[in-house]
Amino acid sequence: MSDINRRDFIKLTTLAGASLGFPQLALAASPRVVIVGGGVGGCTAAKYLRKLNPNIEVTLLEAKKAYTSCFMSNEILSGDRTLESLTFDYEGLRRRGVKVVNERVSAIEADKKQVVTVGGQPFRYDACVVSPGVDFKWDAIEGYDESVSEVIPHAWFAGPQTVILRKQIESMPEGGKVIIVAPPNPYKCPPGPYERAAQIAMYCKHHKPKAKILILDPKDKFSKQGLFEQGWAKLYGFGTDNSMIEWVGAAGGGTVEELDPSTRTLQAEIEEFQADVINIIPPQKAGKIAFSSDLVDGDWCPVDKLTFESTRHKNIYVLGDASNAAKMPKSAYAANSQAKVAAAAIVARFKGIEPPDPTFVNTCYSILGEEHGISVAAVYSLDKSSNTITPIEGAGGLSPMDASDLQRKREVSYAHSWFKNLIDDMMM
Amino acid sequence: MNNKIRNLLLGMVVLIPLNLLAEPSGQALAYTCAGCHGTDGSSKGPSSPSIAAMDPDVFIDAMQAYKLDERNATIMNRIAKGYNDKQIKSMAWFFAKQPLNATAQKHDAELAKLGAQLHDKYCEKCHEDGGKPGDAGTLAGQWMPYMNNTMEDFISGHRNYPRKMQRKVDAAIKAEGDRAIPALLHYYGSQHGFSGQEKDHE
């Protein structure tokens, strides 16, 4: 269809849709959307709902006064970045007419179409967007729980724990040893633990050249593995006797069963490991509110991929890490992309028309050294018959193994530009 | 649109389930670019170019070149392969209609002044109106680090260097030496506060 005809076509299809009797909603002049969670999914949905239809009243409920980005937070560990540089207030969204309320949500009441906060205040909605991110399965490793994580940090939500981990690495002895315990699939930020090892090595290379970083992994392979191993080899001697980074997968006994926090000792399947600094990234599931609001099936929230509406409760849309949106990874870019699809679907529903066909992208960068970046990308479409988001064949994929030094260097600068644009696109 | 076509279309729409006809709109496709190129194509990241207000043919040429691995890319070659010609065209027109909100960049006023002179002498003929969005690509308000990468690619042979452009750039370098390209970049980077989008192409 030519661009010239598109506008007329939309008018016509709208007209036809109405006459065919698509669900028309009895809505007030200003339909209300309540968003639970001020991360990438929730913020992007808020911004794009207002952008697509400024008549929609959007309320964002988020306990924290400011957002701290997890993406790029591994750079705190190399010392390249501060927590402040990852922290942004919600004024940008307020300027776009989003009502931001800093209260913790206690319940989503699907039958009453309202969200209740800890303060007891109900927020009525015509559509509710839930984007709570991930929560941890604390019972997976014996001896490791929320209170122990104050000392043996997970640092998987950027915040005070990221800074604690950084300080522990800075104050460990010259030839100190760091252990990263990687989580099983699926989890938020698949390349994160391996970028983290490189970022710690980046610091140690200059300040503690005899330090060692060991990754214990319950998996046999991991995201961007070939590129990580190549980068680790080039920068940190991976694969040699003198490697700064070592990786032990499931087959090698990398699955950790127990922690003794007092001696910083890990019991893995085959042997024990002791370290100066331990970082445990626990197995993951959807955020708490998804469980208490009956939005989960197993660990994650099933959704209709055309709209991201929950298949368990009508009028509730679940986005980002908490949703079961395989084959998309649990990443910031994926949540941003999904939020726009959900926003367009909600706007269409308020108009009484069919949801538009969705399209998705994921891009994700990892920084292994000052001048060494790698990426993965995918373009997705929806296979409606199987309700599966499917990567388009022949597109996407990893940075090439034979990329030039110049390209690796440019990918670092693209990663930093990606960060700025993603933050801007979600909340400014 | 004349009435006959209108009625035909209306008939089709009633008869055929919508989801068979539908495919992602230019807007929906373009929204997925924002994480790297900024909301509606106005980039906030110095290495990612703004693509708002971009001439649609320049956009289409760039995407096709990436698709065919004809342009030095890190990631765009992988992404461009995800779209068919029609989708690329609809994205091109979406971006063409967006205002370019260029971010003010730190620049050296003296260099920019020299750059303005060089631009008038060597570049203005193709990159009209000080390099504002047009059929030779956007330079005014574009990110300087991005343009620096692009010039590196032209000069090192990593990107197809139009002969006419090469002659002009060589002449500018002959006149001002190593200062020529930085001067031009500082001139383009010094410009912001215009929109440049296609208002109406119907």
C-alpha cells in the first residue's frame, strides 16, 4: 500500500471494524491506565501511551523516587561509572503528563479493576500494565538468603549492592580471588555475569594483576560464549595457565549447592571453592506482585503476544522480564520494545479497533575492555498461530568473530550511545 | 482516492479478516529503532546518528546497503536484514516526517567558522543549506563522533567513497590540512534548533 493511501485506509478499516462489531468499550472520555512498576517496561509504556493518545490518564506506581538502570551497571565494577550516573528521576515522565505516585503496590484486584497501594489508596483502571521485573528464588542455594546478600551481594539490581561489590573487590588482597555464581536460565540479562567477569578483570588488570575471577555456572553454555571467550583470551589470558578469568560449567561441577558465608566457601557439585569476594546471582522468577496477583503460570506470566495482555486476567498487561515472552531475552531493549506493542494495543482497544500487528527488536551490548565491545541483535515478528515471538531468519545474530579492532572499539561507543538513547526513550 | 477504489477497498476490508491484511505500520517498525537512534529518530547518543527528518531515499539507500553488507557496519547489517523493501520504505517515510531535535554539542567556535567557509566552498553544492536534511544526507546537527567515524570509513576505504565527494574532500584537505575535517565537523555540530522534516509529501 502506498503511503498516500495509508491514512484513508486506516479510516476505512476503522469504519469497517466498527460495523463488524469489534468490542466497543463503554469508556469515559479519558480512559485510565494504571502502571505497576517504574522500570524499562513500565516507564516506556507510560511515555508511549501518552504519546499515542494524550487523552489517556496514566498513573505510574513505583515505590522508589528514582530509577537506577541495571544496564551498564557492570561498569561500576571496573570503576568506569558511578551509581549516580545510572540514576534518573521521574520528572521527564511527569512533564509528559504521567502521574507518578511513589507508593508500593499491595494488590492488583482484577475483579474490581483497581490497584491498591500499601497506603490503602485504590487506583481504578480501564487497563493495568504490570512490569515488576524479576525476583529471586532464595531457597536455591543453602545458606544464601536476602540477609546474607547484604554481605555476599547479588548486585543484580543496580543499587547499594553494586557499590558494596565494587568496594569488596577494591579492598581484597593483591592476589585476591573473586567468584561469580551464575544463575540457571532463564534470567534477566543473559550476558550479564560474563560481562561482569570482564569488567572486574578490567579493574584488576591495572590494580591487582595477580587476581583471579572464577565463574561457577550451572549451565553448559552461555550467551555470546564464543565472543566472550575470544575477548577474555585477548584481554585477560583466558585459556592460558595464567588466565585472570576461569569458567566452570555444569559438566565441570559448576553448580553451587551451598554457601558458608562465615568462611566464604562454596560447596559445588564436585569440589569446594573459597574466595575473598563472592557474588551470587540467584535463580529468578517474576516479581512478587505477579505472584500475589495470580498472574503467573510457573515462574513467569503468560501473555497474549499480540497485546501482552495476561492470559490469566483480562485488562492486565504484563511486560518485560516478568512476562513469558520467549524467544525474546529478558533485557532492557526487549522490555522497551514490548512496552510499545502493549501501548499501541491498549490505545487500539480504547478506540474499539483490532490491535495493530506487532514488531519487536532486541539489541544488547557487552563491554569487555576499554576498547572491546560486542553485541547481539534480533528482529522479531509474531507467529499468531502459535502465539510465539519468532526471530526473523537471516537477520540478527552476534558481532562477527573476525571483527576488526576498530569495530570492537566502535561497539563500546555504540553501547554508551545505546544507553543514553534507551534511557531517553523510556523516561524523558 | 477515487470512489471506485474506495468502494473496492471497503469491500475487501469487510470480506477479508483484518489480520491477513495487516502488517506492522511504519510507526510500529520505527518505534523499535528508538533504543539506539532516540525517540522518533532524534539521537541522544553521540555515536548513533539522528535519523529524524532524514531524506527517505537516503534512508532506503542506507538500509539496502546494510542489507547487502555493502557498508562498514557493526550491527546495522544484522538489523537491516530483518525488513523487506516495503517495510524499509514505510520506516523511511515515518522518519522523514519527524522533526530533528538536534542536541547542542560542544564545539570550537573558531574551527566551526573555518568549517563554514570550507562547507560553502566544497560541500554546499550537494549538501545544501548548510548540510540540513536533504537528498545528500543530514550533516547539520548530526553528532560529531558519528560523522567522524563515517569520514574515517570513507577515507580508509571502508565505505564506498563517491568520486565527486572524494575530490572535494581532498581539495579541502589540500587547502587546510589536518584541520579541514575537524573544522567541517565542528561547523555541522555547531548547528541545532531547526527541524527540517518533510511537512507533507502527499
